[in-house]
Amino acid sequence: MTTVAAAFLSLVCAIAPAHADATVTDGKVGLSVKGKGLSVKRAGGWMDGHGTGVRARLYTVYKGERTDITRWKDATPVTAGTTKFSDVDWNLKGRNFPDGAWLCIEFNRADGTPCAKIHR
């Protein structure tokens, strides 16, 4: 019976799509991706610190080619206790990406550009 259960579990795991959920940081910049399989529902990010004119955008890298996904968007300054950061969020409404594409964020006031790999 345990052999049948193990076989069933491995079959279910093999066909169940992986989640496109990820949280990645690079220096003072972070990226959060929410979705399932190759479909991304929401993506957003943050940058430590804030000031005037902080903006961000999403882009992908697939097979060595960069493509902008969003235009520059103003980030919202957030203060939580003594922590200050800039926050930005996009509703991508289940946008599909190619298997193996990298979804990345960049801020105009920070060097880090974290990326999350979208895959099955």
C-alpha cells in the first residue's frame, strides 16, 4: 500500500504546476512575485530608504534579450517605526511568461536589480 501511495504522490507532484511565487533581494532592493506556473498575478518591490522622485519598472530577460514589461511608476514612501522604504506594486492579471524567463525590477535610485526565474 505504501508503494501505491508513493507512486500516486510522485505522479501528482509531477503534474502539479509549480508556483511562480518568489521573494528576492539584491542589495537595498527587493522583488516579490505572486502567481502559479508561468502565470504572474502580481509583482512588486521595495527599496530601502525613500525620497522624492523614486520610481521603478519591471522587465524580463529571456534568451539574452531584455524587454520592458511596465513603464516607470512612482514608488510610495512608507515609514514603519524607524524603517523607511519605497514601495511599488503592479497587478499583472495573470500575465503569462515563457518558461525560463527572468522577471526583474529596477529602481531609478538604487543599484540592485533582483530577478526571479519564471518556470513550470
